[in-house]
Amino acid sequence: MSTKEFDPYYQEYTSNDAVLKYSKATAGYGISYLLDHDYKRVYLDALRAMQTDVRKRGLRLLEFGCGAGMNLLHLTSVLEREGFRIKRSVGTDFSPTLIDAAWRESRNYLPKEKQGKVEFYVARNETLVRDLAAALREPPDKLFSGFDLILGVNTARYCHRSETQLDSAKDIFALLAPGGVCVNIDMNDRFLFFRSSLKRGARAQQKKGGEAYIPSLQDYAAPFKKAGFEVLRQEHFCWVPHSAGAPMCTILSSLSPVLSLVAKSRAMRSLVVGRKPAA
């Protein structure tokens, strides 16, 4: 039996519960709301910040830590409605179970003529170039500068826990085209009510490397700066949990402007948007 089978993260994200949690039909109302509102605005702002004309030649997307693919699939459809021609969308995750589910999701939610534009492969965030090259059976340098927009949602913190965050940022930098943008959305360590924060013994686990450890906003941004990114946005945002139902989404979205005005640093999410300098 391989050592990864004893890894709690591997066990968590290769379970049937993970498929349900990260698939569109069973993930809950909250994540669908965010994909159509808060997250959508972030992605569109990132595209406007690009120093390259992707509308003419087509947009190339990559999501690292894509889970069962619902964010990438949804974004692909949203961007096409916004007038972007999608040339290629690639999702990666370390979990073979979730990647299999992502392929199924693409067949369920995309028209046949669009399914060929979306691909999913097993690859770890900290060895993204090497693993993706192996999956595609291509030399790593052939992937360099191959994507215009790279994004990660609720995944970067795992690299921080294993202290491989700079490896991940360097690979993302290599994969981005000059002038391209990376969007990283993850948990805010200053939000008080995450389920993991309320567990017994969470304070001890939240130390660097622990199971419940959440990086600070500065920690999230640091590896991108070291890798050579120009950081365009570094802020807290979003008051709607992924698990929220429709009534809670309505209430929290209406309260969001006030909450952001009086307590922005306590919002649910940390956002870092970095741009690779144009050549």
C-alpha cells in the first residue's frame, strides 16, 4: 500500500463525499451563487487587467486544484457569454477520483461541441508543470507561457501547510503567458466562524503546517511576489459561504456592502491577483 493512502488529505479528497461536495448538482446553492456573482466579478476584472489581447486569438484557462470541475466549467460558459472565445480550458487536481468526476461533469453540463475544449488531468499544485507535462506526454518547456488566466479556489493553503507554496507559484508563473493573470481565492485566517476553526483542538492545529492551518493574506501573496508576479489585488472579500442556501445568500449579499465597510478584514475569503510582467 502506498504512503499516500495514509495521507488524510488524499483520503478526504478521494472519497465519495468529496465528489458530492465538489460537484455542481450536489455542492449547494452558495457556490453557484458565488460563481455567478462575487467570483465572476473577480474573474472579469482579472481579464480586464491582462496585458495581452486574448479576444482575438482565444483565451486559454487553467484551474489548479479544480476538484470536480464545477468552477472551471461554469467559468468557461460565463466567459463565452461575455464575448470571449475559449481556446482551451484545463483543470488539474491531485485527486484521481475528483478528476474522473470532472470529466463526467463536463459531459453532463457542456454541449457536445464545447466538450473538446475542456480537459482534466491529475497534477499536484506543487509539481504542476512536471505532472501536467507527464499527463499530456509533452516536454515541460512546451507548456511554458501556454495559459492566459490561471486560477485556484480553496487550494493554495494546502501548499502552505506543506511549505511548497513557492514551488507552486513558480510553476504558475512559468505556465502563464507574459501579461497573463493568476487569481487565487482561499480562506481568510481572520474569519472567525469556519467549521475547522470551531473544532476541538483547532487552535493547536492552526499552527504552521497543522491540519487546520490557514495562511494570512500576506502569506498568500508572498510566494507570488517572490516568483516575479506583479500583485494587482491583495484583499479580503466575500461574505457568502459555499454551503449557504438561497435565503442566506439573499441576506448576506444584501449585507455585504455594510459588512465590507465596517469589517472587511474579517470577510470569508482572501484574494490575491497577480500578473506576469509583459515581455
